[in-house]
Amino acid sequence: MTEKVTKLMKDKPIWRWTVLLLISAMMFFSYMFVEVLSPLKSMLETNLSWTSSTFGIFAGSEFFLNVFFFFLIFAGIILDKIGVRYTALLSGVLMIIGAGIKYYALTDAFQSTALYNWLGTFWVSFPPSAKLASLGFMIFGCGTEMAGITVSKAIVKWFNGKELALAMGLEMAIARLGVFAILRLSPRIAESYSSISAPVLFNLALLCIGLLCFTVYFFMDRKLEQQIGASGEEPEEPFKASDLKALFSSKVFLIVAGLCVLYYSAIFPFQKYATNMLESRLALDTRTAGDIFSYFPLGAMVLTPFLGMFLDHKGKGATMLIFGALLMIICHSIFAFVPAAYFTKPLAYSAIVLLGISFSLVPASLWPSVPKLVDNRYLGSAYAVIFWVQNIGLMSFPILIGKVLEITNPGVLSPTSYNYTFAMIVFASCGVVALFLGLMLKAIDRKRNYGLELPNIKK
């Protein structure tokens, strides 16, 4: 009888890894949906009269509610109050609602409605399809970012003291496989059906499957709570507003948040433009350009779990952050400064591989380090604050890059003939500042012994 009480579900590998697979499936589908229109930028400009600025505003809209209405902060509070399983279901429902609106905005049926005509009566430079698609993307963004912090806390809950970094690495790897898949599938589905909305509908169906996975996880997590004799999932101490004050007054936490926003601002917004950048620099068609860039998340997917294992057993988290930022600088500098005569497919592949390695080093070491910096009772809020700060960059940089492209390409009519030099310099600059913050973080860790360089598995 004693054995049944002390041997929890999370202590059995088959159950904790099953949980990881279930929650990773939804992140796989959500990452697909985030990038479903990224390889179709030139098609959107040709078929729906979008511009680079339109595309940039649309891409940044995913994070609008999270940033300006502080939804992510509230999501963290909700997570700490009602727990991971209820928050997971809520995030899944929000994603499906937002995805449905985004799909409808891109259909031919929407263009013959009164709503379409009304949306065209204001802000006329921003097409009605982009307005409604942006609204849907905002709602979806609330759901997917809520899911991100929820999944992070769920992994800590089931893997803390075990294979934490490996589990987080595998979850990120599975999610990135979604990016690889959609960069290849989206152009093909759009071409096959001669419709931009077709790949969006396909991805919407996958999100519904993801919600079913979250539902199964719900019951498994409830069983774990019953085993440990808890009446709910609230932290040992209730959340207080002063917790946020403690986070924002922590120098090391702010450094991590700053490093996060700078690094991810040079990754995810770049994904929105990477296909079009390769179309423009190498004179490629959309499918080929998307195929080339698709190897970026694939490389990151393969390496991240191994780096997670290294972090679990050997440590060196702060050092990995530094090397990741350095590789990102090199990659974006190649895209920015290599003359057209020397910019070839092999060089593009090489730069993408470097970026993939960078995207393995930083996330694999960043997220497992957060529990070392904050108390568990407001871990959900800590992730929420980091994601909120990160969302500021993820919202701003697509808009910024869209403006930079228009300003630096006056008179360019073809959506596949843009000069991306200055846009890539912006991305490289983020890496420079992130590198500086990484060096600061390592120096502080050496003085205060947060354990960022120590392995996660406790012996």
C-alpha cells in the first residue's frame, strides 16, 4: 500500500513521456499554424494585394493582445490559479477560434460579404482580408502563447529532478518539426488547390486533433493530482501581485527576459520573411525557397534533444546561450553582407545550418534555467513575464522589417525582387546585444551561484 502512494505516475517513465508526447502534439500543430502563411508572402501580395507593410502588421498581430492588453500576464496568473490542465484546454479552444476566423478571412466567400465591405471603409491601405485575418491571429496568439507557458510548467511538473532539459528539448524539437512540415506543405497545398486558404483549413483541422490530445492530458494530470493527495493544482502559496514586482526587480531575471526577446526577435520574425528573402536573393520560386529554409527548424529539431541531454548531465547553460547568440550573428551577417555574386544555394544552406545550431543552443539552455532563478510558487507567472516581454519583440519586429523593406526598396514592383540587406542588419544587431547579455548572465551566475552552469539531474 505504501508503494502505491509513493510511486507517482510521473515517477514512471512510460507515463511522463506519454504526457510529453500529448502536450507536444498540440505545440507541433500550433507552430505549423503560426507559419502557415510565411512561405506565401509573395502569393499574398499577388493575389490579395497585400504589401510588405501589410504582411508585417499581420505577422505582428499575433502578439497584439498579449502585449497591449497584458493577456500573457493574466495567462500566467490564471495558470498559477487554476493549474496546467484547465489552462491547457482553454488555450486550445482559443487557438481553434482564432484559426477559424483567420481561415474565413482568406476565403473567397468572405469577399462577397457586408463585413468585407464595411472593413474596407476605414484604414483603406490595409485590406479587409488582412484586417479580419489579423483579428483571428490575435486570438490564436493568445491561445498559443498561453499554451507555451502552460506546457513549460507542465514539463517542470512532470520532469523536475529528472530529464527536465531533455524533455523541454524534445518538446521544442517536435514543435519545430511543425515549422519544417508547414514550410514544405503550405506552398504545395496552396498550389494544388489554387487557394491561399486551403493550407489554413488543413492546419485548422490539425488544431482540433491537438485539442483532443490536451483533453487526454487533462485526465492524466488529474490522476497525478489524486495520487499526491492534492485537492487542486494551486501552488503551495497563493499568487500575489507582489510576485510580479519581485520578478521585475530581479536583475538576473530581467537579463534573461531581455536575452529572450532579442534572440527570438531575430528568429521568429525572420521565419516570416526567410522564404521571400531567398526568393529575392537567389531568384527562386516559392516552393524551392520554402524547401531550402525548411531545413532550419529540422536541424534545430535534431540537435535540441541532444543538447538537452548534455545540459541535464553536464550543465554549461550560460555558455550555450553565448555560443548560440554568436552563431546567430554570423548567420544573419552572411545574409546581409555576402555579395550577390557569391551568395549561392550551398552558402544559403550553410547559413541556415548555423542558425539551426544556434536555435538549438539557446532554447535548450534558456527555458530549463528559469526554475533555477525563481521560486516554484510563481513559476507560471515567471514564464508569462518572459513570454510577454518576448511578445513585444515578436509583435514589433515583423512590422519593423516590413517598413524597412518598403523604405529600402522604393519602386520595386515584384514581390520576389526585394533587397534584404538592411533588414538582415536589423536581425544581426539583435544578436549582438543578446551576446552581450549572455556574457553578463554568465558573469552574474559565477558570482551568485544560481547554478546555470550546473547539470539539471540531481545525484
